[in-house]
Amino acid sequence: MIKYSIKVLVLMLGLGVLGVVCLHTVNAYRAERAYRNAYYHHVWKKYPEAIAYYQEAMRYAPLEAYYRSQAVITYTAWLATNPEPESTRDRVRAQLEATVLAAIRLDDLSPWNYTQLGQIYITKSKAPNADKSMWLTQAQHQFERAQAIDHQNPLFSRSLAQFYHMDNQLDHAVKYYQYTLALDSRPDQFLDVRYNLGALYLNRGDRHLAYTQFESIASVDPTYQIVGEVLAKLYYEDKNYPKVREYLQKAYVASPYSVATLERLANFYLNQKDYANAEIYYKKLVNLKPSKTIYQQRHVYAQKAAKRAVK
């Protein structure tokens, strides 16, 4: 009788374990299917539907941090569309924060989660009647923690530098922008870091260092943040007119239909009494903006001055 009872007990335990395994397998399949549906709806920019599928995936796999991290991306994309009404935005923000906090509980060594939480706290600091100082302090803690966890990844050093820059902690911003570039010094990477660092150097009066960063950007992408025109302005202030011409021409080649670029180039040639070139670029401005009287007047003036110079 005892042996029989033991056999029944073992059989029941075996069936129970098998049932748990089967349930886990089925739930894992359901979670993955829900995740795929969420992913495709995100691609189609159907963010509410994508979130519903992510929530389903998280119910079937409550210990899987990956689904939460992907849901965070969709929440962020949804908020970027500025959904109406305000109550919807508040609800999405609350769900986003709860999802990030749940992801941190599951994986407290993921720097991405802390970076997301820092961004959420920055958003909270901008709300009406918010305790801005308190929320920014919380945000700073999250960015610093993310960078400490993966201090060899330039992305987290950049995020921390950007926070310091935004919060007017400029010495810290310079330090971590520099550290970001030390981690990845490829000239075609982190152009935003180089640009911000150049701007900070310029504000400090370190023009040589500012030139280094801006020229590095212009060498790989002259259209980035109108860097060519920034350099032209700096060189003009330093009375280095050949360099002004060089960078204004590069800016024109990069954006030949930019009215602002053409106007700077035409005005430069006019100020340099290079009337032949001034006439050419004022003519281009007249073609783009025929109703702009000042362009017509200056084109006529440059045209006449160029003819007098020939005589």
C-alpha cells in the first residue's frame, strides 16, 4: 500500500512538473508572438496597438526584461507624436515610467534603463509647478549611474555630458564630452559632441580649440549644423578672409539653394569689393526671391560696380 502511494505521488509530481514545463513553453510562445505583433505595429507607427501587444507579452513573460525595454522605445515614440488630449500624454508618461522602473527591478545593471529614467525625470522637471531642482537632481543621479555601469561606452558618457550641458554644469560637460571623444575618436562619429564641445570652447574664449572641433566636423559633413557658416563667421571676426571665402563656398556647395547661405556669400563678396562674384550670387538670390527688393538693388549695384572695375 505504501509503495503504491509513493508511486502515485511520484506520478503526480511528474505530471505537475510536466504541466509547469508545458505551461512555460506555451506562455513563452504566446509572449514571443505578442512581441512580434508589437514590433510590426511599432514599425507601422500604430503605437497604441503596439503597446497593447507589449503589455500582453509582459503578462505572459513577467520576468523578461527585454519586452519592457522594447515597450519603452514605443512609449517614447508615441509621446513624440504629442498625442491628444493631455490626459492621454499623462497616462502614457505614467506607463512609461512604470515600465522603466519594472525593467530596473528585473535588470538593475542595464545602463539603458537608467538613461531612460533620467530622460523621464527631465520631462517631469518641465511640468507646470514642478519642483525642477528635485527632478533634475534625480535625473543627474540616473545619468551618472548609467555612465558608471558602462563607463567604456561613449553613448552613456555623451548622455551624461549632454545633461551637464543642459543643466549649465559646463566644466563637467566639457570633461565628459572630451571623455566621449577619447573613447571613440573617429572623425565621422559623435559630430554632435564635437559641435557642442566647440561651442563650449568658444564661450570660454578658447578659439583655437573651437576651430579644431568645427573644422573636424566640416571635413566629414559640411552640412552639419551649418558648421561651414559658423567657421566663416569665426574667421571673419579674425579677419582671415581667404578662410571665410573657403568655408562660405563649401557651405554653398553643400546647400546651393539656401537663401541664408547665398546671402552671406553675396554680402561677403560685396564687402570685399569683389563685385563680379557679388553680382553672381545676388543674381542667384534674385532668381530664388524675385520679390525681395534689397536683392534686386544690390544685384544692380554689384553689376554696375563690376563693369566700372573692368573699365
